[in-house]
Amino acid sequence: MHPFVFTLFLWEATGLATAGGCLGWFAGSIFLLGVYRLSILAILELLFPALLIPVVVALVAALYPARQAAKILPSEAMRYE
């Protein structure tokens, strides 16, 4: 098992989930400010769960593919590209 490939998959999942969580939080914040007139403090309180939940879900979902990819030799993986 290649630990570099495994961690690469997990870092990619973390980065994509963080970007998606930030975009979702930003879009939701604009909606909440416009429609419900919530305070900035209330919206900032939602930042942590808005980032934590997507990252945890992405890491759990990426564990199996990362493990499978780490089992394959890089030379074998490149053969089919």
C-alpha cells in the first residue's frame, strides 16, 4: 500500500469538501441575510458546522476509493491511461 496515494486522495477530498462547504455557507449566508435578516453573528455561528459536515462526509466517502487506489502500483495505474 502506498501511503502517498492514500493521503493524496484524502487531501483532495478534504479540499473539495472545504471549497463546497465555503461556497454553500456563503450562498446560504446571502439568502439568510436577504430573506430572514439574521445577524452577522448568527451567520458566523453556522460556519463551523457548514465546513465540518462536508469534510467529514467527504473523508468517509473517500476512504474506500483511497484504499483501493493505494493498493495499485503507480506503474500499473498509468498503463491504462
